[in-house]
Amino acid sequence: MGGGFQIIDIVLFAVLALFLIFKLGSVLGRRGGDEGQQTDPFGISKREPASGDSVVTMPERRGPTAEELASMDPLEAGIAQIKAADPSFREKDFIKGARMAFEAILEAFAKGDSRTLKSLLDNTVYENFAGAIQARSKAGHQLETTIVGIDESEIVKAEMDASLARVTVKFVTEQVNALKDAAGEIVEGDPANVVKVTDVWTFCRNMKKADPNWLLVATGSEG
């Protein structure tokens, strides 16, 4: 008798366990009305497919028409063309990056940091900067540059030339510059004098290349 009851108990527990598993599975297997429409917060599905995967050809971006460009001023037209090539381009963000590059380049030039300059300048401008650094070093001179403040920074020209985007920025800054010889004597400039300097720099980027970085391709000054 006792053995018979034990067998019945085992069977009942087994049936109960199967029933609970079935119910649990039915609950976990349900999807809410919005579950299938969740967004991809990390953009994984939008990333470029790995090698060997099928690639979906995106529709070509439509740039401004000739009539639309004709109705714009040259700066506005240039920016519109750059945005057509790269919709993520934003003037505010570009200016912010250009200011950072401006300070980094002047600091690297003063310190003779060729490695940093090479990453921020195109080959022609780099050779000019590197030549000046070499001449300064050969003369035993040391340049001290301090940017007291950037008063103005604005885009004054923008254009597309085939796949090349060029943006020219005018910087109005307050600087302290002093060139010293090996003995620490002032050769040029004044470490106690703050001067206002206006620089006009042009940055370039090839929109057909994956590298998103802009390089300094030309320098000039006003006044």
C-alpha cells in the first residue's frame, strides 16, 4: 500500500511539474504589442556589413540643384554642397573642432612636435612647418607661444571641388609670442606683450575616403 501511494505521488508531482513548465513557457513566449518594434540603441543593424555579407546599395544623396545654388550666396552654397556629401556636417561642430586644431597646431609648432603636426597638416603645409622648426633648432632658438584667448572664429569660405571639401576659417586671437636664443635672450617678440593676431586657415577633407579627419592645407593672415 505504502509503495502504491509513493508511485501515485511521484506521478502527480511529474504531471504538476509538466503543467508548470507549459504555463511558464507560454508566458515567456508571449510578446507585447511594442516588443517587436524596439529600436536598436547602439545602431548595430545600421553598421556596414562585414566582408562577405550582402551590401544594400543606398540611394544616392541629392545635392542642391544649379537653380538652388544660384539663389544662395557663395558661402551658403559651399556649405550646402558639403552637407550633400556628408549630411553629418554641422558648422558649429566644425568650428569647435577647428578651434581645437588651431590651438594644438600652434602649441606643437612652438614645441617642435613634428609627430602631432604630421597628423593635422597635409604634406605641403607640414614640410613648411617642419622646415621652420628645423631652421629654428639649427639657430638654437626656442619659440614660446601662449594663446590668451580666441576672440573670433568663423567660417568665411566653403567649397566642394570634386570629392574635396575645403573650409576656410578666420581666427582672431590674442597671443603672446617670444623667440629666444640659447641664452634665453629675446630675439623677436615680447613675452610681456599681448598682441591681436588674425589668421585665415583652410582645412580640407576627401569625402570619398573613410577617414573623417580634416587636414590643414593652407595658412594666411590679415593685418
